[in-house]
Amino acid sequence: MRGRQQFRGPGPGGTPVLTLDNTQVNGQTLKDTLGCRLYDTYRVKAGTAVSLSPFLFFQIPRGQQQAGQNFATQYAKTLIDTNMDAAGQLQKGRFFVVDSIQVRVITTGATDTTYGSSGPGTEMPTDPTGAASVGAANLEKAVLEAGFCTFKIDNRDYEQGKLIHFPSPYGISGFAGAGVSTTDAVAIANNGFGRPYRLPIERRIDGLRQFNVEMQFAYAFTPQRNFNIEVTLEGTLYRSVV
């Protein structure tokens, strides 16, 4: 994204969608440019095998209802789940250059003892049962090795890989420590060591173009604790005057 560059969209005759040297997006002057991360989340519950059916990220915006990955109970999505405002697309006049794809999965070595019984926290990665030790690293490995995802734009497949191939810089790096009980013991496992995968070729998504990340597990396993799977697309967002 350095120097004079021009991106062309699907319009007649290859009409320029974004020209950096004259700051135009779809014929309108840019209002501003900012670093951006789009994220979306699925919640997974303990005690039930994960579903083997494909599930899509970035398709249900905040304010709408979504079922969990392995449970049918629906919950209202808020900013703790996603910052998408529309299903599978950006609004007209925006242009997003994606330079990193990340999958954030964090598991801890003990179940939680508090949880939200209503509101946005319901079905979050907390457990109403008493504290119990959990094989955090074993669960983390199962999730990251069994899960496979594909980044799609207009139904075209682009980056693919297991979840472990898309590490996240967001979260707490892996560590373990001893305590007098499961409530004091400290252990955590995170996808990666803070070094995200950078795309060798930037992916460009203009407004109203459909995109998603499709994920699927290759085999069923039963998690010992609740957890989240979050997918993040990170890059630069260009916003035009509407």
C-alpha cells in the first residue's frame, strides 16, 4: 500500500474503485482512513461434542440472534461477539484491505465459577459448576488441530488452513503455575505467541461485496470447558463521504 496504487473493481470498463493518489472511493472523496479489525465469534459449550457441520463467520451482525457452535440455544450478539453491522458485507462507500487473518482461541486450566445468567454474558466461556481442573493445552490442541477454515470473497476460496495456521496476537500467551486449589491454579493456552500470520497478498473487500470465513471440524471431540472461537480480519479501512 505504498506509493501510487490503483485498485479496479467490477464496474463497466474496469471503473476505478480506489485510487490512492487522488483519494477516491467509488467516485467519492475519502473522509478518513483507519486501522481496522473486523471480528466475529462463536460460543462453544462444555459437555457436548462439537458439530461437524460447516459454520460461517461474519454472517450474523450484532443485534441479531445466533445459536452456538454445538448448542441450539440462541443469544443476542453484541460487541463482545462481533462488530459487523450487516450480514457478510461492508456498507457502500467503504473499502477494506485485509493484511492478516487470525483465529483466537484461549483456554484456561480451570473452569470458571461465575457466569452471566442473563444478558450478553449468557453462554459465555464460564461454567456455573464448581471449580474443576481442565487440560487446557489438550483442549487447545484439539480445537486448533481439528478445525479447518477458508476465507471467501464472492464465493471464491482464498486463504485456507487449520486454525493453528492463523495465530492471534490478542490474548495471553501460554503458561502454567501451581496453586493450592483449582481456584488458585493458573494455566492458560493461546493460539500462537503474539505473531499473527501476514498475508503475502492483501485481500480487498469493497462495500456490498459478500465475504465470510467458513470453518469446520474434521472430527468430533467433547470440550471440558466453555470457550469462544473468534475470527479477526485485520487491515486498513477506507471510508468515503456518503
